[in-house]
Amino acid sequence: MRQKKIRNILMTLSIIGIIGTGLGAILLPKLSSIYSQRTDIKIRMDVLIFLWISMIPLCVMLFEFYKMSKSLKDNLGFEDKTIVEITRIKICLGIEFALYIFGIARYKNILTFIILMGIIIIYVFATIVKEILLDGKEFYEDSRLSI
């Protein structure tokens, strides 16, 4: 029962992440102008472009997280398509890592945002991998009992 709740939470978090990223992308110019008015710090267009570019692999990862969470919810987490999804996530994580390294070097004023996004991505990925491994362990124990 606990695993079902965690899997539902993962699926919900993925959906919220996709919607939030989409809304963030749409509202980013308005949010940056509000931030600029309140802090008297002008956010340059190249920072906005960097944030938009970094959202592309993030959206792909969140969609893959959603698909994996849905598979886990349906007890189909230990299949070949899961390996393909993890590979896609791994590629997107590599791209995000490279973008974040570039962002840290280029834009020192968004360092906390970059660190926060990296931590969130790693946490969700680790949680999904844990659930897949729990499924695999369950299948392994079932197969050992049948022998």
C-alpha cells in the first residue's frame, strides 16, 4: 500500500513539474520584470534565453519520469521500455549538467536556482530508480519461490 502511495505521488509530482515548467516558460518574461522592479536588478535577455534552453531537457526528463511513474503504478516498472526511459533521462541529465556548469560559470547570480533544480532532479530520479529496484527485487523473490 505504501508503494502505491509513493508511486501516485511520483506521478503527481511529474505532472505538476511539467505544468509548472510550462507555466514558468510562458511567464518567465513577466516574472523577470516583476523581479527587476522589486529588486532594482535588471535581468538580461541572455539569462532568460539560458533558462528557456535549460527547460527543454527538463521537460523531456519530467515526461519520462511521468511515463516511468505510470508504469510503476501499473506494476510494469521492470520491463525493457524502462531501460530506454532511464537512458533518455540519463542523456537529459548529462545535458542539464553541462548547461548548469555553463550557467554557474557564466551567470553567478542564478547559482542558487541552478543548485536547487539539480537537487530536485536528482531526488526524483533516485526515488524512481529505487521504486524500479523494489519491483525487480519483488520479481526476483517471486521467481526464487517458484523454483
